[in-house]
Amino acid sequence: MTIPAVRPVDVFDEDRAAALAAASTSGRVDDDFLERFDAHFPRLHGLFTRLYGARPDRREQLAQVVATASASWNTRPLDLKVHDRQRRSDPDWFQSERMLGGVCYVDRFGGNLAGIREQIPYFRELGLTYLHLLPLFDSPDGESDGGYAVSSYRRVNPSLGTMTQLADLAAELRLAGISLVLDFVFNHTSDQHDWAQRALAGDPEFEDFYLIFPDRKMPDAYERTTREVFPDDHPGSFVALEDGRWVWATFHRYQWDLNYANPAVFRAMAGEMLFLANQGVEVLRMDAVAFIWKQLGTSCESLPEAHLVLQAFHAVLAMAAPGVVFKSEAIVHPDEVVSYVSPEECRLSYNPLQMALTWEALATRDARLLQQALERRHALPAGTAWVTYVRSHDDIGWTFADEDAAELGIDGRGHREFLNRFYTGRHEGAFARGVAFQQNPTSGDARVAGTTASLAGIEAGDPGGEDRVVLAHAIALSTGGVPLLYLGDEVAQLNDYSYADDPGRRGDSRWVHRGNRPRDQYARRGDTSTPAGRVFERLTKLISVRRATPEFAGNSLSTFRTPHASVLGYQRIAGDSVVLVLANVSDAEVQIDPMTLSGLMRTARDLVRNADVDLNEGIVLRPHGFVWLRTRSA
Ligand code: OTU
């Protein structure tokens, strides 16, 4: 007698039935949920099978994920469910030319959540539609990595406020037209997280939440192919525990990587994610996505399974909090950055290449690498967009592709060394005042910390400093997607070197650009006899022009070449209208002759100066000058 083979469809049906049964034991399964379950469960099931097919607890964990999703939907506040519906009818909401993000630390900018609430009128004055509050969850004092070492995803750091205040703030922001963005720090937890503490105490269930090994055998084997990410903190990817065991810690020694090969970790973190979604967060910034999956003999970065895990989280989100969007934070090779961007994975992604190359162009006075990046690396799948920025709370890493640079005759390694010297003020005549971050003597690798104003030359008193701040923002505000403003940059905040006196911060030079809200500069923002006032006036002008320029919506862009290496050119097109952007990254004036502009209608409108321009006369770009010109193709 032959035993009939189990057909995959039976497995699917049985898994589906188990999931629905688990969901109904944890409460009512409502029709709305059921509809989305039917739409997304097949995808989730396929991903789960690929990731966890060999695990005996696969079916049970998958069922529990669905049960958590259903229970989470049941407790999702009504206003958020209404909001989910609105998003469904306008899924491309983040592509609008009205989008503008602000970024800040709760404590540094507002003191606490109540202080952030008091800033809402200012956020409206600026025109923010998106507010990224850097991590505000419970995190050990002194060993917090600015909040990126989370000891509880369900508790706000008591020095900042409470979860109720956070949910109220989210609702108030939403009423003000501002979407709250929070991090989902899901690659690692703090070593003080309850799971980590239980793992340390030898509880086998939680030991399997992390990558803990009894001796150096496996760590040595992994480290043959992994890269050091925070070498200032510890060498390699592992740290020793007091009992002699070793735990995987990509970042600081107190940030332990979670073991996503264990489906229980996925199940538990899906629960934390949905809890955050139900507080009213509209965009989850997926921190350090590149590192979430490890496999011996590989770099353990951006492995195919990292994408499967993200897509599985996305499928869960689509069932239980459908209005929420993922933003990818991958500061890696540009081929990898773009691999996280799709409607089923992350609809938004930082554009670290454009950010870094903007600084590269300002240092070299040569825009060709940036131009090349816009030509070949800007396009994204439909329904997705870049998040563009001049700087973040993190360092600047020179993540351009060596192969791209080589085409322009640039040696990647040597160029990075030059850029690091330049931006840390060690290059003769450099206008920048930055600080090195994670300098690695073995690999020669380093990154740069500093505020926009300090890196651009204002701190050094360089005459081009203010123009460079404005130019860098003029690029980020006009290439498409969601532009971000690191709050403080709009009033030309300078480096704060006092971190070096703080034992909890001195080891991490990124604190140099994370100073407190510069009250005096904000107070002077109306006074154009100060750098704060001038930068504020010019940036807010750009912001208001962007809002009124529908050509700036969406993500598509076509480049516009001029014969000048120092000029970056691109066009944003809407219907038969074109906005041509020309930006001069050099310290010298550039004349664009009429021939170069011959593909365009002769009359154009300078949107920033609000004046007509006759293209028969060519265009003069001042040092660090730019134009946003509305015209039509001839
Ligand atoms: C992120 O950045 C956060 O933005 C940092 O503030 C955290 O310290 C870190 O994760 C750990 O949570 O190395 O220097 O893409 O470049 O994820 C910044 C890879 C970082 C890393 C990025 C990380």
C-alpha cells in the first residue's frame, strides 16, 4: 500500500485553519480583519515557510502571529481605523509636494513629550507634515545609544513621559496634519531587556532569542566574514558575557542582536510592532535592516532572508494596522539600499547615497558623482519613494559604489580618505569642522559627525558656509520623495563639543551634532543680521515654494546635463510643465549658455526669486547658487 504524499495545499489549509482557530481563541475575528487575512495570509504563509519551514514549532508560531494580529486589530482605536481607511483611498499620500519631515530627540529638542507638544505651533509654522521623534522607549541610563538600546517597547522612558502621553501626542499631531514617525529598533534589544536578562539567567526559551555561544568557536567562525560596525566600542561582532559565553552585538556591547532564525522572535517582535502601531505611529523607521539575518560564511548583511523577514512583518502589518508604512534604514552599498524598497517591503527608504554625495560634491566642487547617482540610482518602483536628507542624527558614511566612482576615474578608497580628512578639518583649506566617527585603523574606514552648519563652513567662518547649507537643502527639497529637516539645522545650529565631558557620551562622537534645542538661535530666527535668521529665512522660503510646486511631487526625475562639472542638473516633470533645477556646487560663478538650454521654452519662471527669466540670455549661477526654474519643453 502506498502512503499518499502530503500535498502542499493541505499544509496550507491546515496552517490556515490553525491560524484562524488561534485567532478566535484570543477574541472575535471581525469581517474587516478576515478580509485582510484572506488577502495577506497566503503571502505571510509562503514567507514563514521559507524562513521557518524546518522548525517544528512553525505552525504554532505562525498561528500565534495571526492571533496577535487579530487581537491587535480588535484593540486598534477607532480613529486609527478611520485613518487606515483614508490611507487606503490615498496610498501615495507621502508622495505629495507638501510633505516635509522634521527630526529631533525628545529630550534634546523639547525636554520631554510635554515639551514636544508645546512645539506643535512651531512645527506648523515650519510646515512639517511628518515628525520623527528619535527613540523614546525605556532604555538604560548611560547605556542607551540615544534610545537605540531598548529595554521595553511598551514603556516610554519615564524621564520623557508615558505611553498615554505618546498616544495623545500622536493624535494631536495627526490633527495638526503631522504624521508621527517612530523607530522600530528590531535588530537588537538592550542587554537590560527582560528577554536578555532571562537569557543571561540561563532560561533556554530566551537564550534562543539571541545568538549566544559557549566559547569562541562559532564567534571566530562568523567573524572571518563579518565587518566591524562599531570598532570604537568593541572589535568584531561578539562580546563576552561575565560567565564566559559570547553574545552577538553588532553595535554597542549592550545591544544584543535578536535571533530571527527563531520564529518565536518573529512572533514576539510582531507583537511589539503592532503595539507601537496602535499608539498612532504612522511610519515605522525600520532600524538597521541590513543586519537582521545571519549566516555562517557570509557578511551577515542584507542576506535574502533579511528581506523575507521584513516582508513577513509587512504582511502582518497589512492585516492589523494597514495604514502604517515602513521606512528602511539601510546605510549600505546603493545596490543593497534599493533592494529593501518595494510596496510589499518598505515603501520609504532613506537615500544615504544622495546625502553623502551632496557633501562629496561640496567638498570637491564637482557634481559629477552626484549627477551620475541621480541618473542611474534614483529610480524606484511605483508606490515607493526616497526620504531625502542633508544629515541625520547619525554619522555620514561614504557609501557610494566604488564601481561608479571608477567610471569617473575616482579611486573609491582614496576618495573616502580624502573626504574623511576634509570633513574632519584635516585637509588644508577645508571649510568643514567635523569629528571622526568609528575610525578603524585596520580597514582605514571612518565616518564623519557634525551639524550641517559646522560641516558646511559656518563654524569655520567660511564665506560660502550659509550658501552651502541652503544649497544642500535646495537639493534635498527638490529631488522627490519626502525631504527631512534635522531640527536645529534651519537656524544653523553648530557643533556642541560638550559631549566630550559627559562620560556616557564621550565614546560616541555623534553627540557632537545632537546638541540641545538652540534657544537663542530660535529666538533670533527673525533677525536677518544673524546666520540663524538668514538661514531660516532662506530655508523657509524654499519650503514654501516646494509646497506650491506640484512638479516636486512623486519620485520621478530626469537629469539635465550641462558642460560644467560643478553643476548638478535635473528636471521634475508634471504633465507638460517642467521644473529645471540647476545647482552650482563650486565657489566660482558659472554661466550656463543659451545653447545648453535650447531644449526648453524661452521664457521661464524663477520660482525662488519669483521673477521671469529669458533663457535666450543664459543663466548665471552664483557660487553655491541654484535655480528652480519652471518652464516647458520646447
Ligand atoms: C542605526 O544606525 C541608528 O540610526 C543608530 O543611531 C544606532 O546607533 C544604530 O542603528 C544601532 O541601533 O551604524 O552609525 O545601516 O549604519 O543601521 C549608524 C547600517 C549605524 C548602520 C545603521 C546604524
